Amino acid sequence: MTQQNTDERSGADLKQRLTNGLDRLSAALTDGSAGGVKVTTRHGEPLITVPLRSL
């Protein structure tokens, strides 16, 4: 296997893993299971808010 083939497979694998992660995040945001994480805007710019965890 050539380095180019390995790089292409690694790139495809990374793209699939990122897509899967974003799909899970989207589902969690939709169904409310994201632990308080919200995607909003501030001054017209996207903002991801994450609540502080209590110790």
C-alpha cells in the first residue's frame, strides 16, 4: 500500500469519525441530553455555551 493510499484512507476515516461525532452532538442538542450545552449566537456570531460542573 502506498503512502498516498494510506493518507486517503486516514482522511476518509477522520471525516467519518467527525461526521459521526457531529451527528451525535446534533441529536443530543435536539433531545436535551447534551448536559446543558447550547449553541447560540452573541453579536451575530456563533457561540457554544457549556455549564460549569459543580464539584
